[in-house]
Amino acid sequence: MAENLLERMQRGVVLGDGAMGTLLYERGLPLDRCSEELTLTGRDLIRRVHEDYLAAGAHVIETNSFGANRAKLARFGLEGRVNEINWQAARLAREVVGTRDALVAGSVGPLGAALDEVRERGLDPEGVFREQIGALLEGGADFILFETFSDLEELLLALRALKSLSDAASVCSMSFTEEGRTHRGVAIEDAFARLHDAGADAVGANCCIGPRPISDLFSARGGRFGDLPLSAYPNAGRPELLEARFHYPTTPAYFAEKALDLARAGARLIGGCCGTRPEHIAAVRDALRGFIPSPVRAEAVATRAAPTLAPAASAAPAASTLIEIACRRTLIVVEFDPPKTLSLDRMLEAGRALKAAGADFLTVADNSLAVMRMSAPVASYLAWRDTGLRPIVHFACRDRNLIGVQSELMGMDALGLDHVLALTGDPSKVGDTPGATSVYDLNSISLLEGIRAMNGGRSFGGRDLKRATRFTAGCTFNPNARNLDVQVRRLERKLAAGATFVMTQPIFDPALARAARDALARFGIPVLVGVMPLLNHRNAEFLHNEVPGIVLPDSVRERMRGKEGAAGLAEGLAVAREIAAEVLAHFGGIYLVTPLVRHELTAELTQAIRKGTL
């Protein structure tokens, strides 16, 4: 059967089926239900979907297995049923096809999380794909359709998993922006070239955009994708949210008209993705009746290196960056939280005092611990305008989707806010706003990669921004972690993604400063170790027992025991001076964390550092 698909695509256009997930939801499946589980518990419903698409004229039927990998199924407690779900999905599709002239495509989607996150969960991504693909092939899939991948490296890894198991044919379909780039900025021609080199049998585009944009992408390049046949599974237009469900506007007639354009542009496997129904496929069948395609081009695909992002603009910014300042003197960065109210008085007072004391930057937290505060970029800008103390804006992925992240970064650049600390962010459920949800379209690593793309003049999806941003991006490191090696490995990935400086959680043990020095010295970038004055015994116990990432040694807890009021402040400041002295013995900069808006404490520490009187 491996040649069967390819022979059909050489002879003419092969008609695929339409959406599975959105059709199931349209037919009553609850939005929070795992659609792949229906292969076991709702076989009649899946059978009817397959039969409806076959009746509409489809010659390729996809298995109900798009998200049936171990990483995704774990969300529903089904990670132990990967083989059963995928085998049954292929078996059911095979039974429905029966003796009809149609093929079964084993549907394989992405893992649903960044590769780094999957690995941190103890899973081998390639092994996860291999497990799913093996079960689909054993169940009777004729070929594997990889679809809706936005990360080229993840798709290449999935393709490698297939190659390690079988010579079954592969169709590798990715999601692209209308500009023809993945969300990581890889151009469509570069992605297809690398997939060709890796052994893909066909390449294509699906989801995210409708039929016209995919047709435009194929037409604009004149079919210059080498000798690989093309597939296209567009959405039925852009969805609209009505009554808690997505509705897709594209009519079957329009979809069919654009499908004909896709065929003229070189697509040889055409189906539908989100929002398409059997009516759309039937209309495409009628539109393509009698269509005779031109021969698939047989020219070789040139081997291309992985695309590299353009460097940031060469013109120097108006003021020195954190990196440049760190090369000249001891760097002092002080954190201050934005207000929980609309009054900026205390923040502005703190900024003026800290600047007078000698601080280089005011670093502004972004709803830390998921507690609602004034917008960090806005508070940063207003404090900078009033006090002259330059800000480093903490930027958490928790509260913004992929659109909002880019929009906010563009606005920050327009205001001159050019220093960013990339954070994944504390989950919303730990905060003070019941019902708030965590977005997490990105994590700190993918955020850093996106910032690097913007510094190259392009959006996360590859759109030309007309000029480059000038962000100096930093990341976090937790020296309090039990396993420092794990933290170092994650830091390596952050640095590879574009981080140029490091800020750490506060430490209260001098030994941790030495351990951090030994672990991080080889990276050769500014490391700002956190130091936070304690206020009293209650504050010390709260930080130790209730704040993630902060650990107080027993010796410090004992020193603070029973101390409140002035005695607590004095002892807490004494501990901070000792830790700060140890930090500066090993690092060229320091990160002072202001406790509960008591900026006089961090101002005193700043002044002592500048005067050398710690």
C-alpha cells in the first residue's frame, strides 16, 4: 500500500476526508471530552463519521487518533491505553473502508507541549511517537499523515520515529501563517526542503488558515517545492465563537471553488481540517470531477541549512544595556512590585530613593504569585518616566495568549522598554483571583525564541515587522533547587533560545552563592543572584514554607525566631548584608528583592554596596 498512495497522487488529485474533532463537537461531544477515547467508548459515532465521508466521495479516511499519544492522553488519565486506542482507531477505519477503493491514513498530531516540557516529564518524544505510530500500522493504517505540526524539529523527530519502524508512506503537513512561516519563523520552502531530506513522501499545509491562503502559498512559489507531491487540508475559514462553540463560516460551495485553486496550484491530496463537514468534501468531489492536473515537477530539491534568524539591528541603543554596564562596574538591580491599587505613589518614591542610592535598574514583577497588580509594562514605563531609573520588565506567559504576547512586546518596544525577564509564570490557581485561567501558549524558552525573532525583525510567525526590536532578554535560575544539574540543563536551553543574562531566586545560604558560581561560571554571562532582606520571624517562615523556589536554612530561621518589629528588621538586614557580601565575592552583580514595598531596606543595601561598606 505504500506505493498506492503515491501512485494515486502522481495520477491525479486524491480526495481526503474532512474534520473529525469539530464534527464530533458539532454532533454533541462535550468540549472537555477526549475525542480519541470515543474510539473505545463511542465506536458507532466514529463509524458514522467515517461512513459519511466515504459517502461524500473521500478516498482517504483518517483514523480518530490525532491526539492519541502518551503525552496528550495523560491529561485524561489515558496514557496507559495508547496502543489500544490507536490500534482500535485504525481497525475501525479499516472495517468501515472494507472493500471500497479508499485508503486509511493513520492520523498523528503533535505532542501538545514543547519538546523540552515533554522531556522534563520523563518522556522520550521520539519514543512517544514510535508507540503511537506502531499501533496505527499494526491496526491497518496504509500510511501515516502527520498533521498540524508547527514545530519543524518535532515533525522531523516524528518522521524519524516512523522511519525506524516501517517503510510506510508519510505525508508531513504543517501549520503556517499566511506569510508562509511556522510560528518559529521557518519559511515553508525551508521546512519542505528539510522534510524532503529526511525522507518525507509528501508535504503539505493544514489547519490555522483557510483554503485561499494555502492556495496563495503554493501558487506564489510556482510549485517550487521539488519532486514531493503536495497535500492541503485547510480549515473552513476563520472560526467565530458563538454560545461557547466555534463556528466556521466557509460554505461548501466556496470551499470547493478554492479547492480547485489548490489543485491548480499543485496540491495532489486535498481534504479539510477544522470546521469542514461531509458536505464540504462532497462539494470538492464535484468540483474536481474531470480535473486533469499537470505533471508533478520532478526537479531535485536543493539541500538547505536550517534557517537562521536575522541579527538584531546594528545601530546601538541610546543607553547602555545591562550587559554593557556589567562589564564596567558592579551591577545592581532592585525589584519592586507594581501596586495592587491605582496609586503609584509608593513605587515612584521607591524608584527615586533607589536611583539616588545607586541602583542601575528597577526590575518590575508581572503579577508574581498570580496576584493581580497593575500592568508591569505600564508601571515600568511610568516609574522610568518619573524617576529616570531604567526598568527590566518581568514578562510572564501565564496571562497572555500568543497574540497578546507579541502585541505587548511590540508596545513595549515602541515605548523604549528594552529589557525583559522571560518567565513562564506561577499558575493562576495559586493567586488571588478565583476563576482565572492560565494561558501558557508559551513557556519561558519559547518566549525567548520569539523575542529573538523580533530582534531579527520578524514576528513569532515570521511576519516582517519593518524594523527589529532591541530587547535585551534575560531568564531565571533557581540555586535553591535540590537538583542543581537539572536547573543547569534547563538554563542551557534558555541561553540557546536567546537569554543574555540570568537572575536567580533569593538565596539565604552563603554556600549557595559558591555553588551557583561553580555551576554557572562557564557560561560567561552576567548572573544576578537574588538577595532579599527578611522583615521578621513570620515573614521568614512564610517564605520558607509557602513561597515556591525559596528555602531558608535552619541557621537563618533560628536567627529570625521570635524577632518582630525593629529587632526583626535589624536581623533581617544583617542576614542580607552577609549574603550580599558573599554573592559579590563571586559575581559582578546582584539582584535585590524589596520585601513588601519596604524600599528603604533595599535602598540601604544598594548604598552600602556602592560605598563598599557591606
